[in-house]
Amino acid sequence: MGSKRLVGAIIAALWAATSLPAAAQPAPTPCTAPSTWFPHSQTPEQNSAGFPSDPNNCDFHQWAWNAFLWLTQDVKGEPRFEAMPANGIETKAGTLDALIGRSAQARTLDIIDQAGPNGIMVDLQGHPIYYSIHSDSTFGDFLKTNGLFDPAKLRAFDPNTSFPVGTLTLKAAWKVVNPGENVSTFYTRHAQIALLTTKNGKIVLSGKTKTAAVALVGFHIAGTVANHPEMIWATFEHLQNAPDLPKKMSEMGPYEKVSDKNWTFYKAGTPFKDCNINSAGSGALKLDEAAQTLTPVTQVCRMVPYGGGSDNNVANIKSLNDSVHAQLKGVWNNYFDVGAIWFAANNALKPNCTFQPGSLECPATSGKPLLTGSTQLSNTTVETFTQSQSAQDNCFACHNTVQVTSPNAVAPSLPGLNVGISHVLINEYFAAASHPPAKTKH
Amino acid sequence: MSGTVFRVHPAIGIGRVGDSEAFYIAPVTAAGTIEPGGLMGGLPIKPGTEDTPITADDFRDAHGNVKRQAARFRIYAYPAGGSGTYPTGAGTLVAVGGSVGGKKVVDIVWTVHLANKKLNNYSTVSQGGQFRGIGAYEDPSLLELRNPDYKGKTDKNDPVRLRELFIDPGPRAIKVSGGTSAVVAFDAATPAAYANASATIVSVRDYPKSFPSDFNTLYEPLGPLTSLGDLRVDDKGGLVVAGGYARTVAVSKDGQPVDPMTQATENGLWYDDAADGPVNAVLVFDDNSTAAVQAGWYVTGDPGYAPQTRNIISVWDDVYDVWVRQLGLVPSLFVNGQFQASYQPSFPDDIQPTFHACMLQRWNTNLPSVAINNHDMIGAIKPTDDPTSKIPNFKTLLRDPNSTADTTTGAPLMPLSLGDAQKSFLSVSQTQYFLLSQWHAKAYLPGPGSALGPGEILDKITLENCLGGRYSPGIEVSFPIRDTNLYIQDWQKQDCGPFRINQAQLDYSKATADKPFLTFGYIPLQAIPVEPGDISKAMSVPWHTDYNSCATHLPDPNPQGNNTLFWSWPAERPVAVYPVSLCVYDAAAKTWTVGQQVYSVRGAGTDTPYPAQVGRFQKYPDFVKNWFDVGFIIEGPQIPTETGKSPYPANIFLEVQSQFAVGSDFVPPWPTADVPHYSTAPAVRGR
């Protein structure tokens, strides 16, 4: 990364000195993957602490790809993100369980609800997409050091304190592998998956599990780097997940086909109006409990390729993807960086801000949008149903630092905190604060 | 009787259209307040009772027709000179047979004059196709007259326009001594009449009545428009005013309306039978003396499809705000242009109803479960709770009505609804905002505030059950409700109490058959007394199209980059509902669980691939033909259950009495987006 920046600086100096005519301007330096990342077994850890203080767009995407490669690197037979070490934090009633310290392999995949409006994505075979959440020891140690497993201490926590550099929180999306299905291009493993049942008309977890082969289809990486406590929010998908829209969504007619090709989560010829329909949210989703399949299935389309943003942002992502794919071998070469989003200003994370246009944006620079990169970023397998709504069409639309009002009358609401950027923390806070430990009799 | 003054209450009474002769009585409890029996307030009451709330079976008559809502007016006596403060806490019901000041009341003679002046009024849409609300009246050059070239008459005061574009049956009078079975209709056949100062009913034979069929050939999709409603008296001496029959008729040519019904609020020569007008009364005593009564005012609104769902901003909130900030109603709260930091709102009176309103929105909207949980938490806040434990940061939750930036900012700022004219999002009134901020600052009374008298309670409750905040143009009343010119402003001097409409004094003895009696009348921001029809004329032409349209929309103005859809009037125009037939009963646990949501307005003619158009008929005439099929939302205990099953619980509000099939309508939770984008033809809304 450093050598590329040096080259860029030399080019800039030459440009200033010679003032070449426009037709003779050199092409921008392409955003590429350093050869030092390969082979995959030797990919170095992403340099979060050494992240440049005046980064360019490519630097963020390079960090994201570097992190993906490092987190998926084989460690004793499994990807690193599944082998994150236990940190020994004990959980008990009334305290947060931030999903630290348990092997993902042993953990049941029991999340099917997407964040946001009650969505469940159903693959074309009728299985729900399952999710797992992971975090690194920096995250867990920070919570432990600050006593944040105690809901009361989290409520009283310094609102201006952010997660330390190096914090990683991850979310993986898993598809159930069907018998005979060719999953040679996916990372697969076996997992305990939660089984579903219908209770009072609602689809809920039955409490039973079974072992199933699952394939990784989506992967979120959110991590802090130097000067960016808001985290870089990057997301990856399998190449064959879903088609991009052929044109801007505002220009798509309802009956236009999105693709003539079959994709993992899209049937060829499906019209635009049938893309990303939130059947679960409407209560229209039905379960065949014996087969453990759901109807209707979800036809998935990618509403904003690469999460949009500037032309330079999209070009950098494409260039970097191409560069990685040219150098990477093995199953991980079938995944691509959809995009990443971050703040345009350094150290701009503040409490009680939404970072979206409006009165609560808390911009660090007047007149300029705070968000940059892939400003409409979604993962089609993780945020399937909120790709198009401006109210929720990027990571920071939900991951912000405003207060979080309580979902019940028991738990106090959580004030606006910089660490509220993490929904892992927020969700566990309310789980803990809603079930306070029984008072000891004296 | 010099020591006593008499007033009609409520000061403004609300009826609602229906296509049945039958009716129920306007609620005497407010949506958003929980009654002693545990039922949410706001339900209308059964005729012939003082306060028995209706059940699910009472919304329609035996033929399935929608019952009208009648407004019940009563007279209360006050000590003269008691108008110095508000509330007075005073007021004694005046009934025939009762005594006042040593005299026995032997009769009450009521006079009501209803009219519909919609078609010769200014359009809700001003120059440039903009909804400007009262802002358009600040620059009259922006105003556009409805039907500006009707029969070549362009002057709004032209007698042809006043006669033919108004529906004016003239006044009607009824006396209590005539018995409760008498019905006096606002139709062409019933003679115009009024009670004079000596309580004699005087017939006005030459009154220039006008109905649409008098002047034009009509297109009548729901049948002829022949009446604006009727009057009755009750056994307490009260007056019951029931409104129109939800008819709408259009001037036609060759069997078709000359103005196609294509716009949300401005459809040209389409009459409807909404109306309004003064409610006057004269008391008769046993010594043959009489006493005048300070008038009330009657208004016909849309059907009450969700009577228990309180609007976050009710008409009361707007009216109270105007009276507090501009007319000196409560100096301890606001004086010299400032809210008073020493003022302590009452939690049950001033705070909790708004919290309950938040909680209730879910039953008419497609809020996602996360938001439902948050709203329920707000609704469950108790006076003993620490406000900051519930809402740590007031300013990042509630939109500041004084902040332009907040007005253009959607979630997380609340309310999560579309704003008033020229405002993207809805804000509570300034007085509401102050009262809520006082609560958050822990400067509030946990118990009731100053006691209201029984008539004052009716004034407040009636308006609490109406839609405020967003008048584009509204459901019952529109933006003029915030205009001080609408009211008797020297209420203390006149000893009439607050909130009284500044009634034009009409001399019916001068009515002649050859010229219109009513004038163009009240114009917002001008000190012109208010005639019959002057309040309802600010509403949609006809009401049906506006109701159909106002499900969800993009904000107007739409903040840059926004494609998210928001609700217009969710409390009174339900968008997504829980049909009772889809509730699931767990026989073992003896519990009910709500099922799938469907659109309130659904079925053939409502299908669309465009989210911006869901939950409504795609063609306005189809709503006209189907408005009566829309169901009603009511709380569980008021819904009959099958034998052997547990009653529906309180705190769930289900759709009943819909005549649409439940179907398989698909209601995704909010947020939804205008994708695929719905593109309309260039708007031609103003006429």
C-alpha cells in the first residue's frame, strides 16, 4: 500500500510540474491488490493501526479485501473468523453475551431474521438464509476492560469513547446446501441449524436443531482503523448470488426483467417488481414444517451495484476485485467485494448523530456529505429487503450513535454513545437489561 | 337571568357521513385516554345512551350500510362573568324540566343552518400546483378559485356562483317540546325556519334553497344528493345533528361528469354532502321569558374508520396551541410571547395521551416489529418513571416544530408521518412540544391538572378525536382552524368561553327567493364573520378522493435523495390493518394472536406494482363506488367472539365490518420505497 501511495505522489508532482494537456494526462493509478497478499496462506493481517491519516478511496477498499483474505485464511483447518480464540468472558443472567468465547463451529446457526423490517430471506429451494455473528478479541477485551457487560455501566459509559483500533465485528450469511447441489465454488461447512415451527401463525425457532451443510454466501466486515472509529463497513458476496440491475432502480419499470440468467437467488426472467419482496415481514411467509421449507421464495436482485458512490469508488472496487481474482486461487476467489462505506473526515464519530442528511447528521465538514465510499451499500443476502429505501440503504442508516429506545418497559433506553455504532452491543444490552438478575434476599 | 350565561357544548361538534339513515353519537371520551373500565377512549356511543360505547356490530345497520355519526349538543349554564380564566371547571347541564336561577326550563328551541360552499371557494392547491395551506392566503395572488369560469362567471361574489355552486337548504329549527321522534331534514322539501329571540319558530318560505339538481344535469354514482343531514332532540333537551349520506354528484354532459375525477382534492364540479354551520338555541322558561345561548358549530367529517386511534397531533392540539399562544388562554403557560418555565403539565392530561397516540399508530400502519416495540414502550410510560430512562435524549427523538432542519429530517425524529403544507414531516404543535419537554425535564404533575367543567370537557374531547397537524386539507377541518379570525377573540368580554366560532349574524327576515342568501363568507386571515359552510369549504372536492389518495406518499417537499414513503393520516385513514378474521386462537392457552396485515382499502381496482400507490383504488371513481366497503378498527373487547373462545383482549385493535374480502394483499413493513418509481402525469390539480 505504501509503494502505491509513493507512486501516486510522484505522479501528482510530475503533473504539477509539467502541466500536461488533458489528452496527455496519465491514467489514474489503478486500485490493485499487492502481490504480497498472495498466496492466501501468506496474506498479512490488515494494518488497522497503520492506516494512513490521509487515505484515498482505494486505501479503504484495500483494507477491506485484506481483512477478508486474512479472516478467511485457513487456521488449523477452518477460516480464521471461525477460529477466533475464546477470551474467557463469563456470561450470566443480566449481563451481556457478546458472542465472545465460543467456537462458531459449536454454535448453532439460529439467526434467520435480517436487521430492519422483519425480513427473512428464503432461497430458491425454500430454505431460510442463516446468519452468524463474530467478533474479535479486541472487541471483547474492550467490553471487559470497561465493564460493559454490566448494562448499567454501558448506560453510564462515556458517550465520546469509541471502540479501539483493530476492533472487528463480522456477520456471515449461510445458505443450506441441498442434496446433490454443486457448491464447489462456495466455502462450505457443517453446522447445527435451528429448525422452525409455526406458533400462533408466526414462524419461530422450534428449539430443535439438525446438522446441515451450509455454504457461505455473504460476509460483512466492520472494523476500526486509525482515525476511523466509525469503522469501515465492507461487505462481500459470492459472485453468483444475484444479478445487478441493468440500469438505475429509478429507471426500472416494474415488469422489466432484471436478468436472463439464473443466479443462486434469482430465477431467470423474474420481473423487477418481484425482486426483494419481504414476505416474512408481511406475515405472508408459510412454513412446511416437515420439509423445513418456506414459501414464497425470495427473488434477489442487487439494487445498487457496488453500493454506488462516485465513479472513482466503483472503478476502484472493480479494479481491486479484478486484481484479487487474478492472483487468488481456491474457493475464496469466488467472492467479491461489493463495496465499503466510511466517513470522509477523520475522527468524526460523535454521539447522538445519525450521519445521514438532516438535522442529526453531525457533519464534520460543513457542506460536504460525511458518508463516502459506497454510499448505498447493502449485501443482497444480509440486507435483502432494505436495499432500495433511502431510509435504510446504507450501513450508517442504522448503525449510528443516537439513543436506542427500549423495546420494552423493563430495560432502560440506551443513551447516544459512540459504541452504539455496534448493534452486537446494543442487542446484547437489551437482552441483558430486559432480564435483570433476580435480587438477592437479605 | 342576568347572573347566568348559557353556552352550547361542544363549541365545535363533529358528525360524520354515512350511507345509512341510522347513526351513532359522537364520542364523549377521547382516543388516547383509557377509561375507568380499561377501554381506550374515542368510541362513539349508542343512541339513547349517555355514554355507552358502540361495539363492532354498531358500525353498520342491518343492511350493511355505514351509520352516520351524529354530533350531540347540550347547553350548560355558567355564572355570568366567569370567563376570565380557562378552564373554569364550571358548567351545569340545562335540561327541560330543570331549574336555572329559580326558573324552570320548559323548552329549548334549536336552530341550525348547514351549508356546503366547497365549489365556490379557493382551491386547496394554489398557484404552481402547490399545497400552501394558509400560506397561500398571505399572498392572495397565489390563490386560485375553484371552478373559476363556471357559466362564464369569474367573480367569486357573482350571484350565479353563490346560488348554484353552494348547497344551501337554509336554517332548520326544532324544539324539545316537540318530542324525540321528530326529524327535521336539511333537504329541499323541509321548510326553512329559525327560532327568533322569543323562541318562536319562524318559517322562511322564500328562503333561496339551492341543491345541485336545481341547476344542472347531474352524474350521480351514489344516487341523488338531496340532503345535508337532519336534526333531532334527545330526552335531555340536547340536539342531535346527523350529517350527510356520503353522496357525491357531478355536473354532467351526455351522461358523464364534465370534470373527470382524476385529482386528489380538486375535481371541479363534484359536489358532496359534507357541511357545517352554527348551532343556536333559545331557552324558554316557565315565566315565558327566554334566554339566548352562545352558539356551537357543527361540522361533517369523513367516516370515523378508526375512532380509538388518536392522532399524534389532534385538532385540539392545534386549537389549544392557537389559543394559548395567540389568544392568551392560559397565561401561566404562555404570556408575553414566551412559554413559562414554571408551568407544570399534567401527565395524564397533557402527556400520556400523546404517548398513547404513538402506541396506537401500529394498528393502522405497517410499522415493523422493532418500531412497534418502541412505540409500545412509549405508550407504557408511567408518571412515576424517570423520563430520561425512557427517552435519554428528547431532541433526537421528537421533531422540534421550530426547527426547519428537523422538519426536513425523517427517522429517527418523530412523528414518522408526512408534514403540513410545505413541510416534509409532521411536527407536534409548539405547545405540545413545550409540554412534552417540561415532562422530560421532570417539571410535571403526576396527576390531573386543572379540572374542566362538563361542557369544557366536551369541547376538548370532540377536537381530540379529530385529525390535526397535517391540513392538506384534512379529515374534518382544515388549516383555518389555526386562524384566530375564525373565533370570537374577545371571549372574556363576550362571556362566551373560548373556542367559539365567530358566527356571522344572519337576518333570515331578509331572505328572498330571487337571490342567494349566503355570501362568499369567511376568508382565512381576514376578519370576516363565519357563515354556514365556511369551515367545510376548505376541504377536498369531494372528500372521497382525498381519503382514497392519502395512504402513503413521498414527502412534499421531498428531501433530496429520499425515496421512502410515509403515511399521511394514519390515525384516521388506516393504511394497513389486522382483520379480525385472521386472528389466530390458541385453544390451549386461550389467547389470541393478531395475524397478517392487509390494506384497509383493497380488492379489485387497488392492485398496483408501485409501492407508492398501494392501499388505494387506482382510479378515484372506484373509491366513490366502494367507500362504504372500508372496514372499521375497534378494540378487542368490543368485538363479539365465537362461543367457547376467550374474548379478544384489550389493547389489540382489529379491523371489523369490512366488506372487502380479506384476500392475500401483501403489506411489507415500513420502510417502503417509491421503487419501482411511480410517475404521474403533470398534475392539473388546481382549477
